[in-house]
Amino acid sequence: MSLAPYRFAGKTAVLTGAASGMGEHMAYGLGARGSDLVLLDRDAERLDAVAGKVRRAHPGIAVETLVVDLADRAAAAAAAERILAAHPRIGLLVNNAGVALGGRFDQLTLDEFEWVMDINFRAPVLLTHTLLPALTAVPGSHVVNVSSLYGLIGPAGQSAYSSSKFALRGFSEVLRAELADHGTGVTTVHPGGIRTRVAESARVGSGVSTEEVERHQRAFRGLLTYPAEKAAEEILAGVEHRRARVLIAASAKIPDVLARALPSSYGRVLGVLTAALARRAS
């Protein structure tokens, strides 16, 4: 079923992780396109700053904020119910909030693993499930789930993060098929090396040595080159055109091609590239 282009103006958009990075710039882009906004983040100070900037630039739209830690299931559920009660018709839901955690599976505690799953996967599922009646009440509504490069490939040292992003990718694909008859679109986003606070402040497992942390951080910094504001515009363009997938930056597009061409051996090629980046950054 082919969907008409998404029209932003006059519709309510719910956006998580709105206080920085791609979420911050999506808030600006949505405001410029005439969407009323419900912005969620756990950083109250930064969230207020983003909301204030949108209000000053676009005084004709409504901007609400909700401070919530999506790792707290009860708090996330309460926030979702509050949004549903206030907004029985929602045009766009963007599940953008996410956290990163590096380390082999044997270097992580189960609590650390579950923390990533709670924010990156279970929170989007909870919000989508709760807000689905409001989304399907609006003809031509849309859902965006921000997965990752690591929802396309599963490199060593990303057991929790990659698991959460693969899960979100699978959830999105099923949701796309199920919501097509309602006229609701679903876009899965796979960003590569985007300059964001989430990427720069990624945690590491409690069993990871200092030496390993420094080595991986050097390699990781070499990938963080793509501007968050440019990524945000690509996501919103993907929404407008109802794209099923949006891959952002060569650091996502090239591994995607490798994973398709070499499904059982792409890890060796990427390992060589990562090692080269680490040498350049050192």
C-alpha cells in the first residue's frame, strides 16, 4: 500500500531524546514544519532550553515537555498515559532516545545489559503500544524508530547495544506490515557515526579494562564525524517520503552493503577498517 507524503503542519509530534543531538535538531525541524510538539528527555535543563528555542522561533505552535527517565518502566508508562490523555490524536511518534554500552557479553553485568534494553527497546515498545490508538486515529500518521548502524551489523564488544537495536529493527518491520492497512507508516533509522552526546558519553561495562576503553574510544571517535543537524533533516525527509529505512552516513551505508554481500564474514573486513581508524586516531 502506497502512502501519501506525510504532512507535518497542524499535527502533534511526540519525540523522545529531544534535549540534544538528533532529537534536538528534529525538534527544531518539526517546529519549522508546523508540528505541535511533545518533547521527552531526562535532562530537564537541556530540554527546557530546546523547548524555549522552538517557542521563540515558532510562537504559533504548542510545545510541551515531559522530563522522564525511560529506564524507569513505571515512569515511562505514566508519561505515555499522560500523553494519550492529553492528545487523543497524534500524527507522529519518534522513538529517538537511546543509550550506548560497550563491552563483550562476559564483561557486562545483567543489570547493565537490561538497562540498555529498557531504554533502547522496551521504552519504544511501551510508548508505541500506549499511543497506538492516538496514532491510528489520525489518517496518514507515522512512527519513527531510531535503530543504529549496530542494528545492521553485530560487531564484537556491542552485545547489549546491538541486541537492543536489532530488536528495535525487527519490531519496526513487523509494525510496518501490521499498520499498513491503517495508513500509518513506519520508518527505521540506522545512523552511522553521528556527533551526538549519546555517542560521546557511551558507557562501558564494569568488566572492561581501562586499556580496552581507551583503545575503543580512539577508534570510536574516528567515526563520529556526521553532523547531528544534517542527520535530523534526513530523518524528517524520510518521514515525509514514507521511507521504510533511512541509512545515515557512509559509516552506516558501507557496513550495510558488506553485511548483505558477506553475511558470514563481514566482521573480518570491518575489523581491519576499525583497526586502521584506531591507528589514525592514536
